[in-house]
Amino acid sequence: MSCVAVSPGLGCAIDAQTRMAYLVPGVRRREPMAEPTTQEERAERWRSWMAAAQRGDGEAYGRLLTELLPFVRGEVRRRLGDDAAVEDVSQEVLIRIHTARHTYRAERPLLPWVRTITRNAVIDQARRRTRALNRSSDVAPDAIAVDPPDLPGSDRLSPALERALDALPAAQREAVWLLKVEGLTVNEAAERVGISGGALKLRAHRGYRGLRDLLGREML
Amino acid sequence: MSDEPAQELIDTLTSDLAPVEPIPSLRRVAGGVIALWLVVAAIGLLLMGVRPDLLAALSSPFGPGGIFAGLAAAGVGGLVAALALSVPGRESTARAGFVLASVGLAYAAGVGTFLFSQSPSLTTTTDWTADLRCLGISCAVGLLPAVGVVLFSARAQVFRPLALVVAAAAGAAALGAVTAQANCPANDARHLMLGHILAPGVGALVLSLPLLVALRRSRRS
């Protein structure tokens, strides 16, 4: 709906459905708003921090990654939609930003660079998920281990540890189980789950912390 | 959502941060690759000779000159697209490169088709061996520039390796075809189509796989 000043203190509004214009007292013409500088300032700030990070300034780099993380999460959530994977993929993006930081040139804007890295991480995640689904559909249903106590080696776990494992979120429990009970390598476990090795390590890391909290430090 | 794991990751990434040397600008790299082609082309033409009617050929926009221009545009566009595909955030440059390459190739093909339609008969002055010779020159001259693109890309960040090597191979072969046309005096439309204008496609077929292997090995090392 647009609003135009007819005279001081009197404006008009246009009904969107009927397209009829009505005089409205007290409505002033909208002046075009000044372009907000917050986004520009933020973009400039990030650009300068990235340039400093390329020179080895860890403090600037830490500030940059901390401020980038919500932006990255938003981009990942917007593209992926799957909340369970957003955090893993977001952290994967940070890792990729780290390994690709030499490809950024300080005279270029930073956000398109970050968006490309984010987009490609999301695409890779979708591909891994598809591959994992295809693999699991080839395996007989009774061969898919769902309940950890049914797997070999589970009889070595104490009841307290089994209870703590059961209390973990499924993704973390799976990561801990594959690495610590089944004894798979990170790459093997990551391939089985269908995620990157870095994402698997993060899940396992959170799982260990969860177990530590549940059982107390002396149990681990 | 707890930020602790993410903050731990950030702490890990920022500790003992090593400085890095940013990659050169795309403009500089593209200039370097094209300069490399010019050097290789100059050496090739010194060895093989330049066609005697080069200036006349260059000045015909709806004849061999048009094919020169179209292939040159296709070459530059393909190489720029390939380089841009290895730098995050340069998608618009890659798209512009693909557009330039497509327009150039379409123009060259259009001129070739026009010349073909103007031929009074189907007799030609060349045979398939001449076509193969010019295609071979295109691929050979284009090889070093294509390798230059791959070496830069291996140092940068490759997301679409197949698209990158196909663009590099086709673009480099197109520039190689410009060199071949600067040497080859044949003006019959059939040979221009099969021996010159087809070079980007043949280059993509022949060079893509070796470039892909070279790219993967360079990234591993």
C-alpha cells in the first residue's frame, strides 16, 4: 500500500483489494529512509578482521568467527531446513572458512565468499545424506543396529554406562558407540553415518561431555 | 542452543593461527594464463609459419575473421570461467565467462554455417587429415594454459572440479584453435567447421580427464 501526502497532516491510503484511494488524516508522506549503515559497518568490520586473520591475528579471527557463526547458522538453516544437522554443518562451514581463508582477497566483499562456502557445505551434506540413505536401503533391515545393547561388545558395559548412553541424544549416542564400543575409526564411523569426519568428531565430543556430566568425571 | 561446542571449535581454529598468503587476483591470473598462451602461440607460429593472408583473414567479420574473434572470445570466456570456479564468491564472474564463451562459440559457429551455406558446392580443398592436424595444434597449444589454470585452482578452492576442467580444456583449446587458424590457410567452410570451430568441443573431450587427474594430484600434494 502506498501513502502520499495530499496536504500537511492529510494523506491517502490505497486499498489493496479495491484499489480505491481514501483520504486519511494524520498520514504523512513517507520519506525514503536513509540506507542503514549497520550492515555496511558490519561488512567492513568483518572484511578488516579477515584481512587481519590472514596476517595471523588470532584475536581478530576469533571475533570474526564468533560474529559470523549466527550468520552462517541462518544461511544453513535457510538452505537445509533440517534443524538436527544445522549445528554440524555450521561448524563444518567454519572449518572450511579456516582452510580456505587464503582464497579471500581483502578488496572483495566477504559475505559472497562466506555464502559460497556455506552453500557448498550444504550441498555436500545433502549428498552425504543421500548416499547414506542409499546404503541403508541396500542393507537388510535386521542388519541395521538400532539398539546399542544388541551389538557385540555391549555386555562389557556397566549398567550405569548403558543408562547414560541411552540418555544421550541419538546422534551423540551413535557416534560414541561407533567409536568407543565398535572401535571404528573416525572415517569408518563417519562413512557409516553419512556425515563428515569433523561432524562426527563433534558429535562424539558432545557425547563424551554428556556422559561425563551424567556419570561424573571419575567414571571416564 | 548451547554455543559451547562452537566456541571450542573457534578457540581451536584461532589458536596458533598461521598467516597465509592470499591467492593472486583473478585479473592477474587470467592475464598470466593468456600471456602464457601468447608465448606458446608465438613459438608455435614461429615453427609452423603464419598464413600469408592473415591480415585479410582477420578483417572479415563474416569470414575467417569472425571465426577468429568468436574463438578468441570463447577461449577467454572459458578460461575466466574456470578460474572463477575455484574462488568462492566469484560465481558472477564465472557466469560472465560462460556467457562470453557461449556467445563467442555461437558466433563462430554461425559464421561457419553462413560460409557453408555460401559454398557453391561441397568440394573442399582439405581432407580429414587437415582437420585432425588443426585439432591437434589446438589441443597442443592449449595444453599449457589449461595446466596453468589447473595449478592455480589446485591452490585455491575447487567446488566443481568437473565443470572447472571442462571449461579450462574447452577455453584453452579455443585459444589453440585461434593459433591453428593463424597458421592454416584453408578457407573452405567444411574444414573451418570441423578443424577449427569444433576444437573447443574436441579439446574438452580430450583434455578434461588428464586435467582432472592433474587437479586431484595437485590438490593432494
